[in-house]
Amino acid sequence: MAQDLDRRKMAQKLMKIIVQKMPLDKNGDLVFDMDEIGEIHNNTVKMLTRAIGIDVLTTVADVDVADMSDKGTTTTVDELAKVERTVFNEMGTSQQQFNSDNNTALNNSILND
């Protein structure tokens, strides 16, 4: 459950949304009609069909994203280390066998040499 949540969070961090805000004239009316807006949106989507993790939003509204993450914490999680740990845990193998992060493995390696 936690691993699935971590994977989804990492994937979400990679996602991008291109926001196309359609212009309004001085009276607050759309500069383009709805058919033109649809064409502009569809053309942008077509341009990005091979792009991975990018969506398109076409709107006349102001758009903002509220970040719900805790700004009070200053810890940074190394995502690659988390993925490596998950791989070794799923294999049932100790990560220390292959890439130890302490000096004991280095000392034993020097003694063997």
C-alpha cells in the first residue's frame, strides 16, 4: 500500500499541465469563438501526443494550484534511493550486499584485496 502510494506520488511529480488561457477583450468577451478555442486546444493536444506526462487545459478562467504539502518540514527524500530500496526489498535481498553505505564493507573489501 505504501509502495503504491510512493509510486503514484513520484509519477505525479513528473506530470505537467500546459494551461492555455484564452484572451478576453476589454468588455470581458472571448476574442475567439468556441469552435476556434476547440481547434486551438486540439492542435496543442496533437502537438504533444508523443510527450509523456503532459496534459493540456484550455480555459478562460484564472487557474491556480494549491499545494497541500507541509511547508514546515525541511526534509528532502532522495527518490532514487527510495526506488532502489524498494527493488531490493521486493527481491528479499539486503541492499548492503551490493552497495553498502557504511565503512564496514569498505574495510572488508580492503582486507580481501
